[in-house]
Amino acid sequence: MAIAISEEINLTAFPKSGLNTLYFGGGTPSLLKITDLEMIIGSLKNKTNFSQIKEITLECNPEDINEEALRNWQLLGISRLSIGLQSLNDNELKAMNRCHSATDSRTCLDIIHQFGHFEVSVDLIYGTPWKSNTEWEKELDEIMDHPAVNHLSAYALTVEQKTKLHHQIEKGEIKAAPDDKMIEQFYLLQNKVKEYHWDAYEISNYCKPNHRAEHNSQYWKYSPYYGIGPAAHSYDGNNKRYVNIANNTLYIKALAQKELPRTYESLSKIDQLNERLMTGLRTKEGIQTHQLLLLKADWETENLRSIQRFLNEGQLIQTPLGFALSESGKLISDQIISDLMAID
């Protein structure tokens, strides 16, 4: 796979100015051999300017982390680890079919702290059938107190169709968590973030001051990005997007023939407005109205009634340049975004 990815890099037109961030994610990239990571990074360095790189992130699981791996990743220039902890509750981890235990998670964070050198983000899930409010608070305290951790991505559990958990709930083997529990745990999270003086800079992302994840921030700012590998998406910053084929075999076959395995899409101004709305409202800074009006001059006029309703109900907050979600607004962000979307 690394050979195919390197070939895609060779065939891709990157900006002359170079790249700002690099993210190894999707699947489990930490399982790649060091030689594979070296090949991919080497191909990028040969193709585009690397002098402006602010951050290189690697997604990994607790069981992948040891001193040798950390040393090798550091030598490759990786600066941030995004760790899929998910939980510090063993029953919950087993139910989610995770390979690691809560002890493994604690051990990996201790190893990283002793090693140093890395920014560390951890993923946690709340609103599950297995975790009480008290357990969630203790989990947050432990993670936010840990000296290795300076960034947290926290997501409410969504039960996808055709998954094992969905099947178990349908059969009555597991009782789904009530919506009230998810809401309670969301507010417990917000209160902990305030208590620790962390920055709630995106709906699901929180950090110590000045430790925002640079790469993901590019998406929320609607900046251009380049995706490499099967199923990767890219956006040119204007109105062009492409997605790579998801099938690994077909992906490798196409690149062996020096063909880019991509399909392309042109975004209309309405598409661009709606995507700016979706990404911008996820952030602490919110949306800038003038950017939306450049894409549809009457957008604000058409949505004035909805905007005023959300402001009156305290779910939107007026900012100097536009609007942002309040804490209660974050709980119904999908509804707010849907109501404010433009229609052709």
C-alpha cells in the first residue's frame, strides 16, 4: 500500500507554497511499518515544500504505543499523537470490541509522558448505555489531569444501523441510553472544560490554551486540503472536490498503471455556502455572515426569522462578524444548520 500511496503523491499536483500540516489517519496508520511511513513522508518531501509544516499527526491505539515506536515516530517528525482511548471503563471497552483495556490506556499515557516530545489528543465517548454520570466525571478528571494530555475529542455515542450494538438494542439485550443521559453528560463535559480552563474551540474538541489541533482546524476554516490513499477526500479551497476509490485492490491497480483513482465534483455556490455553514458553526468563532452573503446575497434575509428565533431562544449567539452556537445550541446543531441551509 505504501508504494501505491507514494505513487499517488508523485502524480498529485500540490501547491507550490507547500503544506502546513500532515495527518496520518483513518484505519490504524500506527500499524504501518516505519519503513512505510518513511517512504510516504519521503515522497511528500520530494514533491512539495515541507519547510512550512506546523504539525504532523498520527492516529494510534493504546496497544500500539511503546518507547521504540515513540522514538521512531519522533525521528520521522511526527509531533502529535491522536489516541483512540474511547473509554476508561473496561465493560464499555469490551462492549465496543476494543482490543485494549483501561490499564493499557493509562500505561500508554504514562509512557508518552515519560518520553515527552509529543502533543497528545485522546478520544472519549459519552452517552453510552454503560457509563454513569459519576464515572464520566471521574474519567474526564483523570484525562484532563494527566500531564501528557493537552487535547480531548469527545463524542456522543451514535448507534449506527446494522451494527452489533444496534442489533443488541433491537433484541433488548442492551438498553439504549436515554437522550437525557447524553444531554447530562454533555453539560458535565462543558463544566469540566470550564473548571480546567480549557478551550472549547469546536463542538467535539477541547484543549489546553494554545494547544488546538492545527490540522483539523483547517477543515473547520474551510481551507484547502489534500487527501491521499483509498477513500480519501480533497478540496481545492474554491469549488472543486475529489474522492479516491475506497476499494484497496482497485486503488493499487489504478496507480500501478499511473492513473489517479479519483472522481471529481464541482460545488455550486449554494453547496459552498452550506458547507461553510456546517463547518463554521461547529467552531467557537462561528460563521462570518459576509462570507455567506458573497455566495448568496439574500441568505440572511431569507433566514432572518429562523436566525431571530434561535437568538431569542439562546441557541445562537451574535458575534461581531456573524453568529456562533451557544452550549444549548450545540445540542441541536444539526437542526440549526439544517434550518439555515440555502436551497437552490
